[in-house]
Amino acid sequence: MIYTNTVRGLFISRPNRFIAQVLIGGREETVHVKNTGRCRELLIPGVQVVLAISDNPRRKTAYDLIGVYKEGLGWVNIDSQVPNKLVREWLDSGRSLFKDISLIKPECRFGNSRVDFYLECGGRKIFIEVKGCTLEIGGKGYFPDAPTERGVKHLRKLAEASKEGYECYVAFVIAMPRVREVYPNVDTHPQFGIALNEAVEAGVRVLRLPCDVAPDRIVIIDCLQ
């Protein structure tokens, strides 16, 4: 994925989870934050950030905060819409694990919930739930960076689907460079770790999708199981 219109800035503060104050070209601007997670270890006053310029002139905020430079690591993409877009690009590219795909259905309903992708490949019926990982500690990725009851619900639904005979995956898109491992962040949300273990026991498979990340682009470069 490539962003066509970006600017750099310096992060000042985050009054709430939806907006931030950023210094852009010497002027303080209110910008939209596209990731409602904590991002506490990333959004530090004075850190470099990259912003996408909105093409909607009627919006209250002209910029979306999409990336943060983390010292010792590099650029981290915090655009919460990107993981699903990257997985769709990966599926469409022919480079994914899934060959001869005849159907890709985003946001597919299963029971009273929705799963990010439903695929059909020959006789295989596949569900994929996507999670974006932006938290790095000691060279390893962790998810989530804030408690996510929604994430726990998704894992339980995948476990149900697996028991009903579907091929099920939870795919962690690692939106930062050089990180190839992802672990459940049990310190922040132990229930997510429990739900992930239960899902794996039910037959759900875990995919780790490392990315190449730059200020204005991000792409999946590998698939680890």
C-alpha cells in the first residue's frame, strides 16, 4: 500500500484517543488519529510522525496521523485501516498461502459476529480474522496494546467456526520493520491470551505477517506460521 499525499510533523500531545496536536511546518494542527489503541510507547512528545492529507475539504481535520518513528526500530504504521487492506492485497497478489481462490468475501457474517475475510479455494472454506500489531518490546511484537473485548469475541467465534469444520486463521499484521514474532499481551489483557490459546486448541491457526514499512508505504513481505 502506498500513500500518495503525506507530510511530516512532530507530535505534541494526544488530548483524546481520536485526535492529536502535531507541529506541521511550524504550525500546530489538530489531526485525526487513525488508531484508537494506547500507542503510549510511540506517541511521545517531540517524536517524528507522518500524516496523510485528507482529500475531503469538508472534514474538520485536514490530516490523518498514520505513522510514528520509533528510535531504534524505524517507522511504525498506526493506520488501523491498513491491516485489512494489506491482507486483501496479499490475497489478490497470488503470493499468499491460499491458491486458486474462487471467492473473497470481506466482513462475512458468522453467527452474530463478522469475520474480516471468508475465502473459498476449491473445496476449502476459510475464515481469516486480521489484527494489526504496533507494540514492540525487546524486538518482539505484542497484541493488544489496550484491552479488547472485541478481539476476545472474534477469537471465540473463530473457535466456533473451526469446530464446525471451517479452516480458520487469525492473522497478525506486524506493522513495523524487523519484527517477526507476535505474542499475546497478557500483562495488558490476560483474557486475550486465554482466548487465543483456546482458539488454537480448537484448531485455529496463527499467521504472522511481517511488513516492510516506510513513511509513505507498507507491504507484507512474509508469512510465518
